[in-house]
Amino acid sequence: MVGYARVSTLEQDPALRHDALTAAGAVRVFTDYASGATAARPQLIACLDFLRPGDTLAVWRIDRLGRSVADLTTIINDLGAHGTQFRSLTEAIDTTTVGGELVFHIFAAVA
């Protein structure tokens, strides 16, 4: 499992997110300090490049990953196309399980 954390400003501390991701089994956590409206998230790009088939990308909360529902759907669909899974620790979304996959597809359909 590989973690991705994002906080909106340099003044915010990502420790809560790092602790949760590490406790869940993340072997590495990539962190961006950027507003969710900012398209430039270099650590997200590095994280996605780091993932290999069979890996799981984990986030503390799903809103830390994408800027919009469409953005989230694109990222998670791209992960699946590359043989990687997705897990949000706070929401019940875990594409490594049948139930989590269903939750994601319902989420994407609503979008």
C-alpha cells in the first residue's frame, strides 16, 4: 500500500494523515502542500508513477485526492486500468473488495 496525503497550506500539519496511512499499512506516503483547486500536485504525479500493478493507493479522505468528482473518477479509473486498487480510510471505498468496488461505481454513476 502506498499513501497520498494533501494539505491545503504549508501551515497545516499532515501528521494525522501520515499516521493513519502508516497504521493502515502504507510503506510510503507522498505529500502535497497545495489547495485542492490547484492542478499542479507534483507529489500526486510522483505517487501515481511509483505505483505498480497489484499496489493499492490509499488516502485518508477521498477529498484529499481529487479536485472534483470527475477528477476522482478519472484518477480511480486510471488506477484500475493499470492494475492498481484504491482505498479511502475515512469513507467506505476500497476497490480491493467487492463491496468497495460497488460503492465506487455508485459514486461514479452519481457523478
